[in-house]
Amino acid sequence: MQGNNRMTVFVFVIFFVMLVVLHYIGAIGWVERTGLRIINPLIHVVYKQNVKIRTLTETFSSTQELVARLEELQSRVNQLEHLEATSAVLLVENEELKKQLNFFRQHENYRWVTCNVVGETIEERTSGVILDCGTRDAIAVGQAVVAGEGVLVGKVVEANEVSSVVRLLNDSKSRVAVSVLNKDRSIGIAEGGFGISVQVTHIPQSEELSEGNTVITSGLEEYMPRGLVVGSLETITRESYQPFQRGVIRVPLDYQKLIIVSVVTVDAL
Amino acid sequence: MMYSIVRAVGIIALVLISTVIFISQKTLLNFPYNQIHVIFIILTFLLFFAPLSASMWYSVIVAFILELYALTPFGVLTFALVASAIIGHMVFQRFLTNFSFISLATTLLIILVSNRVILLFLSVLVSGTFADVSLFFELVHVSWEFVMSTGVLFLVYFLVRHFYRLARPEYVRR
């Protein structure tokens, strides 16, 4: 070894001894911490990529192992598909609940009960749904049923202890006292039309209706608070020989897709 | 002055790259590819093509960082790596003397084996028992390290040789 190199080795041996001594007396703790602060983020970045790669790649020692893994993964895919479908339903429910909650937050004087729609009424040419809450949840006949952000969808027509039946607004026998938000604040009745439409009737010919006018509940009947949205006027029909004019209401919700609704209880009145 | 700064920056970059690769590769690659010893490959090249002080600085800083991620008592890894570098340097200076691939591979082997032996010796010294030592395991381990690292060394050597005059076997440093 040449003289220079001997010197280098000697210097580094001394340096090494000092390094060890300084480490054990804690004098170079700040150097170690700085080193870790620099290296750790770099290692973390690489490690994250490693984990990503490891989760994407796998090695197998035999065909049987591969087949077994394939079957396991197929089963897992089935489970995940089921989970995905469940999540989609939950997502829709969550969105609906948020909307309803938002509405009731804005109307603190309302009291409500949230219910699941568990089915539809069985009779033909009717339009109704079954709820999973009943009189034990303070549900009573005549109460308003809303969905979304305060959109009236029907009224409770039957209530037993654990479930109740709601007549939707588009049922032929549905009648709700409504008000049109035009300059006359016209009062009328929203009637169902064979399960396919909702119309506002009993509005005098003298009052002016326009397409797009919002129709809300008038609050002139028992259990029905004022201000629940029914829909907006789509078409208006005036017959000169009739005392009243009528309009078809475009409802903002598809009544066939109701999954969660809220029943407004009497405190709102 | 400028040369010293460039050299220092180069060594720090090499240290950072090699330690990050070394620490990460155990989880990234499967056996036997994770036996490629990046630090020893770089150290071998430094011993051949850079002054001894560069190799020593590299060894000390790399080992110091590795100590922070190791379970062994502080100083063991640094001592083993620095001692291996010195042994590799001595062998290269006294016995090999040329820049052929065989010289490079031999130096790598000597560094690997000496490092392993020193580590074993120190771990026995620290723990006071041979119970944790399996010579067969160590032999297999070093063999794989040598085979895989030599493969990479071979590739890098021919790239370096192509672009770097000092790396040609016919060139002898005076």
C-alpha cells in the first residue's frame, strides 16, 4: 500500500472510531435524524411502488397452485360484484337520505319519520307503495309523504302498527289541495291520472296559469303542511265552455324508483 | 476545488441511489434477483476507477445510513464495509493490477466474502454464540450474491469500458 493510501486508511479508521463513539454518546443524533429525514421519503416512495407492484404480480410454483388461485379469485370477483351492487344501492339511498335531511334541516318546524319503501300495492290501475313504518312510529292516515328535497309523493291512506300504505299522487283516487305559484296564487286540486300523470284542476278560468309555474301544497287539508313541492306545470288546458282550467304537472321524481321516503308528522302544521 | 465539489456531489448521489435501491430491492425483487448487491458493485468500480478516499467516503456514508435501518449494533456494518473496501483495495493494488473484467469480478468476490466473514465474526463476537450461524446458509447466500452481482457487473463493465478510456484492459495507470 502506498504512503498516501496508508494515510487515507489511517484517517478513516480514526474517523470510524470517532463515529462509533459519537454515536454511543449521542453527539451525532442530529446527523442521524437528518439522514433519516432525507432517506425515509425516498424509501417510502419506492416502497409504495413496490407494494403496488407486489399486489399486481404473483408467482406460482405449480399449475395446481395457479388454478387454485384462479378459483379463489373468481370467488372473490363474485363477492365483489355482489358488494358493488350493494354499494350502488347504498349510494343511491345515501344520496336520497341526504336530500331529505337537507330539506328537513331547512324546515325545523317539521317533524318526520324516515321509512323504507318495501313494495308496491298489488292492485292493478292503482299507484301506491308500502312503507316499513306504521303507527308505532307515529304514522297516521292522511300524513304527507315526501322524497328528495321536500317533494310530495303521496299521502298515507292506511297505517297499521308496523307498516303503512301510501297512495301516490298519480293514483286515480289521489286528491291533494295545492297552490300554484303564479301571480294569483291560484288554489286548486292535484289529481292523479291513472297512474301515469298528475293534473291540477279546479282553477278558475279567470286566473292566469303559465307553463313552468311551480305547484306546491296549499296546506288547506288536515295533516298536509303548506309548501311541499308537487311539481311544475307542463301544459295548460282551457276550454271556454268549462268553468275551470286544468294543467298537467311534471313531477320531479320517478315514483317507480322510490326507495326511501319521509312521512311528515302533524307537528309541521 | 471545483473537482472536489463535483466529486462530493457525485459520491452523495451514489450513496443516495445505492442505499435506496439496496433497502428497497429486498421487497421489490424475487429471489435470486434480490441478491444483486448494488453497494458492492459500486464499491468495486470506485476501487478501480477512483482514488481510495472516494471509496472510503462512499463506504462510510453508505454504511452509516444502513446502520440506521439495521438491527445489528451500531458500528458493525460500517466496520465490515470499510474493512472490506480496504481489503479489496489491497488485493487490487498488489495482485490484480489491471482493469480486466476478471480483476473486477475477483475484487467483487473478495469484497463479498471478506464482508461476510467480518460480519459473521462480529456478530459472533457481539452475541457470544455460534448458535445463529449457519455456514451452509452463508455459503449459499454469498454464492448467489456473487453470481447475480457479477452478472450486473459484467453488463456495467462493458458499458463503462466502451465509454471510459481508463476502463480498457490495455490501459495501465501510472
